[in-house]
Amino acid sequence: MHAVFTLREDRFFLMLAVLIGVFSGLAVVCFRLAIEWTQITLLGPSLSPSFPRVVLAPAIAGIVVALLAIHVFPRVRGSGVNQIKAAMYISDGYVPFTTVIGKFIACALAIGSGQSLGPEDPSLQMGAGIASLIGRSLRLSQEKLRLIAPVGAAAGLAAAFNAPISAVLFVIEEVIGTWSAGVLGAIVLAAVSSVVTMRAFLGPESLFRVPPFRLAGPGEVLAYAALGVAGGAASLVLLKWIVYARPKMQALPRWTEYFQPAAAGLLIGLIGVRFPQVMGAGYAIVDQALHGQFVWQLLLLLAALKLLATGFSFLSGTPGGLFAPTIFVGAMLGGAVGSIEHHFFPSLTATIGTFALVGIGTLFAGFLRTPITSVFMVIELSGNYTAILPVIISTMIAYGISRAYQKVPLFDLLARQDGLVLPSIEERREMTSFVVEDAMRTGGVLVAEPGEHIVEVAKRAEANPEAALLLRMRPGEWWLLDREDVMRLAPDAARTTTPIHAKSKGPVPYLFRDQSLAEALQVMGDWPVLPVASRADLGKLEGILTLADTLHAFRKTPKEE
């Protein structure tokens, strides 16, 4: 009965994922419209807002955002990614719906007024909050409630990005860290249904009009490698700044929290007087960079100013996401590197927009440390798998530089600074996975055949008193022999007495050398010894595994290895 109920709940969970996707998609549509309305109301419809608006709007909005975050919606601070991880690993999937409302209002006000933040991460948290509310209302089991937050997160992020594959990969790569079939199906359904819903209202167009991509020859690979180095360096600048400055900002007197978002808004407004491109999410500016509409000097300046503005906004505690600023800086930096390389190497056929596109994934991988998501995000945005080689080269270089000089990833660092101990998905990826081969022994076992005389078996057992005794009944079927019974039967054994007549236990489960030790522990149960068979020949014994060997492998230090 329990199995039937579980199966029904699993199917219901998949159907529920579609509903979560629809509601999350609707929420993201309203959120994007709210940001645009706020931007037009506060900054005006012009691409170059007037001086009073561009300076005062983000400062005054910052005061309102601070009041909301301190007195009305205390959970809205941050980007939203760690909040979802905390909900999953600490609160059993609980995300208060008031957080969804607060995130919607505060982020729409902050981003619309010009703070250098984006809507993707807040959309992720709003989707998780909607999913959590639905799950609690339907009284799902604790296991499903814990998984429903990342399902909603994928739906919210997919609608915000208009990129379902990237959203699924990010949630798995950064939030869950596992490819469990049950949760993967729900995440995919939620992401796809949210994008379909969003496109029904806002159209199928992607965030950017991506130019055609073409890779002419292997010589251009070096150009993208240089972009990877530049992207890794830029990622470190922003990471190191946050590492250094965030604890100092948190140590300031509590009353300063009322003015920190306003101060950040004022500084960004002063930058925006001359360079309004750095204000807000900056999607339109990224689109222009992808079509080569800026010279390299301006591209570099915009990248540097966006890094500065993003640091101001994020360090002030203003709620909002880091995805859009990362995309902006990556596009500007990529376009600048491409322009410079074109100047020195006119034979390069890749356009400036192509470098800007690859730069998006490069900085994403270096700063947010999600390399798989970064590669597929560029492919999904461009719709062209030709980009995969340069993107992999550039992103992996940036990722490697970031890892080498900043050991703790951004989201792990933020969690530790906030006093939370959340699982590090990157550390999980890098953990050594012990397999049976690491623990098994190739000696210490005697194999008997069904027709072998028991006296011969006893002689071999007496010569190897510590060896385990296995009986090979047939290929793929092994039995454990009782040593004491073999020795008891041997002195008076008739010619027809074989190991089968001894007390034995079986058939014994067998393992393969490439199986994980976690799997081996599940199979081992009460068996003192497990045979390790060959995948090519189940009758061939490659070794044995004992519980003591398994525990010793887990206790090994690198020095012992």
C-alpha cells in the first residue's frame, strides 16, 4: 500500500511541477512589467535620464527599499540563491510567501530605480516561494516539500532567462548537486511550462538578438583563450572585493542599514549622469554590445564601471540578482577583448559580437562558478552549437583561474559570512568518490569448485588460515563456506564428499571493481565477505571486499595513499 501511495505521489508531483511552472511564469511576467513600469516612472522613458532623476531616483528608492527590508520583509535581502539552498537543507523547503511579495516589490523598486542588479535571482526565489506555498497547501510529504523549492526555483529562473536548459542546469549544478531522476523530471517540466507561459505573454524572443556565430579556424582558439584569462581576472576583482568589503559592511552600526542602499543608489546615480548604461539590468546595452555598437575603450570603461556599481548595490544589502550584472560585464569585456585582438590581428573572422557572446559565459563561469550552466547558456542564447568549442575553452580558463585564486565559491562564501553552513556543491563535485577497487583485496581468498574433494579444500584452507572460503557454484553464483565445517568433514570424508556438503551461505551478492563503496555498503548487509567479479566473466574472481576494508578506505589520508 505504501509503495502504491508513493508511486501516486511521484506522478502527482510531476503534474504539480507543471502547475508550479505556470504560476511562476505568470509571476515573472508581472515582475518584468513592474520593473519596466518603475523604470519609466522614476527615470523617465529617455535612454539618457535627466540629472535630477538619475541621481535622486536610486537614492530615494534606496531608502524605501531599506525600510521595507528592515521592517516589513526581513527575508528579502540577498540574491535568492542561498536562500533557496537554506530552504531546502534547513527549513524542509519552507519559503514564506511574504518573501515572494517582498522580493517582488523591493526588487522591482531597486532595479527599476537603477540599482546595478538583475531580476533573474529574485525570480528564482519567487518561483521557489510559489512552489512552497502550493506544496504546503496540498500537504505534500516532507520529502516532496524539501524538493519542491528547487523545482519552483528552476521555473522562476527559466522564465526570467527565457532559457529552460540553463535554468535546469543551474539549479542542479548549484542548488541540488544531484541528477536524481525523480527531481530532474519535475525540474524540467516546471522550467518548460514556465517558459511557455512567459512566452505566451511576452513573446518567444530571447533576451538578446544574438548575431550569427562562426568559427573559422584553430588559430582563433588562442583569441578565446585570451578572453578566458581576461574573464578570470575580472571575476577575481569582483569576488575579492566582495570577500574583503562585505564583512566590513556587516560590521557597521545597525542604523547605517537604513542608508546603505540609498548611498549605493546615490553613487550609482552619479556614475549614471555620464554613463547611464551601467544602471539597472542593462539588457539593452548588452544587446548593443553583441552587435558591435561600441568602441573597445567604451566597452572596457563600461565593464569597469559596472563592476563598481554592482559592488555598491550588492554590498549595501539591496535585494536583487547578480546574474544580469555578470552578463553585462562579460559582454562588455568580451567585446573589448575582441576589438583589441581585431586591431592587432585583422585576419580574425569572428565578429566583436561573437566575442561579447562568449564573454557572457566566460564571466559567468569565473564569477558564479557554474561552468556547465555557463557553456549551455551561451549555446541556448545563440542557438548555435558551433559556439561550443570557443565557449568551453574560454569558460574553463576563467573557471580555473577563479578556483586557483579564490578557493571558496561566491555562494558558499556568502553563506559562511551569514553564519549558515550550507553544502558546497563545488566541493561535492571535487570530492573523491571511492570505488570497490580502492578497498578490495586481491589475496586472502580461496575459491573452491562444486566437484572438488573436500580434503583438497581443507588442505588449502589449513595452509591459509586467514583466507576466506568461496564456492563458485556457476558463473555469477558464489557461496560462502564455513571453514570450521570444512575442517570437521575432511578427516572422515568419503570420495564423494565435496564443499557442497559443508555448511555454507549463499548465493552471496557480488560486486564489480568500478562500483562505488557507497553501493557496496548497501549490498553488503550482513555478509562478512563479498566477491568482486569480472564484468567480462562473472565466473572470474578479481578480489574480495570486507566491511573492515571498506571502512579503512574511507579513513585513508592522502599521505597513506
